[in-house]
Amino acid sequence: MEENVNEEKKWEVSRRAFAAELKKEGVIAAPMVAVAVLQYLLQVVSLVIVGHLGELSLSSVAIATSLTNVTGFSLLSGMASGLETLCGQAFGAEQFHKLGTYTCTAIISLNLVCPPVCVLWIFMDKFLSLIGQDPLISLKARDYSMWLIPGLFGSAILKPLTRYCQTQSSILPMLFASFVVLVFHIPTCWTLVYKLQIGSHGAAIAFSLSTWLYVALLGLYVTYSSSFARSRIAFSKDAFLGIGEFFRLAIPSAIMICLKWWSCELITLLSGLLPNPKLETSVLSICLTLSTLHFTIPYGVGAAASTRVSNELGAGNPEAARLAVWAAVFLATTEAVIVGTALFACHNVLGYAYTNDKQVVDYIASMAPLICVSVFMDSLQAVLSGIARGGGWQHIGAYINLAAFYLVGLPVGAILGFVLPLKGKGLWIGIVIGSAVQSTLLSLVTIFTNWKKQAIKARERVLLKRSSVANESD
């Protein structure tokens, strides 16, 4: 009888702890989803406004946006994710001064990466011509990309600032700044494109201006807000000395994020080689747009998981970190079931949101089950990737993504799309299979992670330098 009572008490304590963790992650995840959506809308607005200039402008801007994301912005975003380990664990260990130092290191490191990317963008027309793209489209895409270069350097500051806020669970300033920037971007883009008649270049200029406005708003807040008094950002010698340590986490972080992104872009490019390429490319582009838009939701949950796991590991609380993992997986699974069910319920009319072409709409309807599976896999992998960043084992995630998409997903998709008569559906099945392999492997790594050992590693990572500095001063 007494044993039953004790079991009931333990269950009640566990239930309350789980509910409390869900609340903590929800408070971070909800505004992070809104931030991701608002940031995503910047590029959507630019495409919509440019789209009314004509087919040439739309196609060149679409290609430029895709390539600049793949070669530049996604790379910076991935590298900045290294801060989710460093800043998150430092915050948990109450080494608040190190957050500012780590953030400065990231800003320096990301700016070092920008010049080679700029060279690639300047010669983008040569690359596009080599792969058979129309010379006029290639030239306009190159010009558009060059006007995005100021935005690239702005992003090299912005990405670390957002991770700096995220790892301290300070999301509302980011939400406010994102909203203000979007409100600024819409009329600015329209004015530059139509009123000042700059054309498609005006959208790129507006995007760069909006990025720097975001940097200014967030930079002013983190500089003067009392919320960051203990972790104030200030450049010092330590910021330069930490570049090597940052790159050791930033490079696998970037690889882990970019490999999935690049695989989706490759699938879209491959669809242009299929019979009836206009239909296949249109359908896969819509599928990718749906997937990208949905990804903003699990991205927010993944960011919450990364923050909670890194904070608890830095604080030396392995059981709390484990609880954060299960809470995040529960949130992701719930979200995926709701969104997947909603998409499948309206699969017959889903395509009409993008086109009135009956052939495309019917094709999208036949792809709906695969899109739903993709939604579930994206939700799971987004959270598991966030856990990997919080724990600091991005290098494992990088190897997993390489194997899942480039040894399994893309080859299977190519066989199904080109050898078997599945065409675009076969290419997308390859991506779904790659996502399934990725999620399975990440799940196994997470399940068998020794959280006590990870907590010890986190404490050593954050406290070791402090000890060595103290010994030198003695």
C-alpha cells in the first residue's frame, strides 16, 4: 500500500515537472515561431512585389534568392548556431561575461566568411551560364545578388545577436524588432521598385536596408537594456583568441543545417531535367514552399529545445536536460500531427493557394500524403537538431545529414525520378526517405546520449578557460 502511495507521488511530481518544462519551452517557442515567420516574409514580400515587373524579373530574383540563401545566408545562420552551444551553456553555468565575448567572436568570424561569399556572388552569372541558364536571367540574378552584399554583412552581425538573445530566453525584443522591420520593408520595397523605378534591384536594396535596421534595433536594445547588464557585449582580446574554438563548433553547425537545405534545392534543380519540366518544377517548388513555411513552427520548438538543453547542461543538471528533450519531442510530435492532419484534410484544394492550373492542383493533391510525412519528419528533425546544438554534438549531426541525404535521399530520389516512372514524386520521395533516415539516426543518438557526461563536458567547456586565466593571473 505504501509503495503504491510513493509511486503515485513520484508520478505526480514527474507530471508537474513535465508540465512546467512544457510551459518553459512554450514561452520560448511561440515567439520564436513568430520571429521566424516575420523574417521569412521579408523575402516573400520582395518576390511578390518584383513578380509584378514581369517574368524576367521574377525568374532572375527567384534564382538569385535561392542561390544567395544556399551560398550565403544559410551558411551564416548555420555558423551562428555554434553560439547556441557556447552562449547557452555559459548562461546555464552563470558565466554571464562569456556570452558577450562569445558573441563578439561570432561577429568577427562571420565577417571573415563574407568576402569569399561576395566573390562568389559577383561571378554568379558565370556559374549560372555554365549550368545552362539564360544569359540575361544570369546577368540580372548577378546584379540582384550584388545589391544583397550589404545585407550579407548585416546578417553577419544580426545572426549572432539573435542567438545571444535566444540563449538567454529573451525573445520578445526579437519579435518586436522583426515586426518593425517587416512594416518598414513593405513600403520601402514598393517605393524603391515602383515609385523610384529602380526595378528588381530596389527589392535587394530594401532587403539590405531592412537587415541593417534590424541590426540597429537589436543592437541598441542589447547595448542599453538592463536585462543584459551581466552579459554585455564588449570587444576584447579574448574575442579574437576564441575564434578557433568558435569555428570548431560553427563549421559542423553550418554543415548540419546547410546539407538539408542544399539537398532540397538540388531536388528542385533536378526536376528541371524531367519530362514536362515546367509542371514538375512548379509542383516541387510549391512542395518546397509549403515545407519551408511549415518549418518555421518546428524551428521555434527546436530553438526552445536548444536553449533549455544548453542552459541545463551548463548548470550541471543532466536530468533537467533530459526532461527538456522529452518535452520538446512531445511539442514537435503534437504540432506535426495537427499540421499534417490539416494539410491532408484540404489536399484537394491545397494547390489553389498557389495556382489555378488544374493539372498542378491535381498533382499537388496526389503529393499530399508525401507532404504530410515530410511535415512530420521536418518537425522531428528540427527539434532533434536543436537538441544537438544545445548539447554541442553538431559534428555527429553533420555526419548524419551527409549520410541521410547524400548517400541515401538524393540517390534514391534520382533512381525513383529518372529510372522508375515516378518523376517529381520520386524525387520528393527521396527527400522524405532521407529525412526519415536523418530523424531515425538523430533519435538513436539522443536516446543513447549520456546526459551526465554531456553536463560534465559542458561545464568543462565553459569553466576551463576561466580557470586557466585565473591561474595565469596568480
